[in-house]
Amino acid sequence: MYTALLIVMILAGIALSASILLMSPKGGLGAGIAGIGGGGDFGARKGIEKTLTRSAQISGLIFLICVLILPYLS
């Protein structure tokens, strides 16, 4: 159970990080990491932004639950 919870926590952390980096206003993963962005189409990605926001919220909640449960398993 402990190992499964650690795997879920790592996957949720990766998903959370990726969705936050992709939500950069300048677009793309490179813009979130290095600040380099190429793109001025700010209004064209409303559906994707909503999906990324929802996935960030869900993965953050899963990560938080795993962090709170982890100390009680030994």
C-alpha cells in the first residue's frame, strides 16, 4: 500500500507540474521553463485552458490527499 501511494503521489506531482507549466500565458512548455515564448494567440485556447486548469486542480487534490495519508502508513 505504501509503495502504491508513493507511485500515485509521484504521478500526480508530475501531472500537476506539467499542467502548470503548460498554462503559461505565452504558451508552450518552453515558456514555462525558460521564459521563452513564441505565440500571441491568447484567446484561441479557451477549451484547452479549461482542461488544463481542471487537471491541475484534480492532480493537486490527489497529491494533497496522498501527502496527508502517507505518514499514517508504515
